[in-house]
Amino acid sequence: MDKNDLWIVEYFSEIVTKYPGKAIAVVNEQLMAIGDSEVEGELVAKEKYPDKIPSVLTVPGEEDMACLLNSWFASNNDTRKVAFQKI
């Protein structure tokens, strides 16, 4: 993992809350672009920093996270299901 990926991990909870379903691009440990697609985010980030390779991610939404967690529990032989509620 590079520094941008570690930044995404550190701020993942905040990113998921603010930008569900959006694509983000991170350069120099800073959020450089938010868009509807990873291609869009990467293009914006490369315009600002042409010599850098951005870390680009489509941010999972609430349903995506529930599916991921349910899959994880199922793959670990755990029959519990995860449900999210809005707070």
C-alpha cells in the first residue's frame, strides 16, 4: 500500500459517510476529486498532478457494505447477518 491508500484506510469511515456511490481520487494524501466514475476522478486528479498516480476508488454505499459484511460472515462460517440502520 502506498501513502494514498493508507490515507483512504485512515479516513474510510468518513469517506463512506460523505461520498457513498461516488468515485474519489487521492493524491499526496489529499482528496483531489469526487465524481460519478473512477475515470472522471482520475482525469481530474491527473490534470492537477500530471506527474502523480492517484489512488482511485468507488466508495461503497450502505447496501454495498452490508453485502460485503454478509459475504465475509458467510465465508467465515458465521450464520449471523449484518443489518444497518440509519442513525
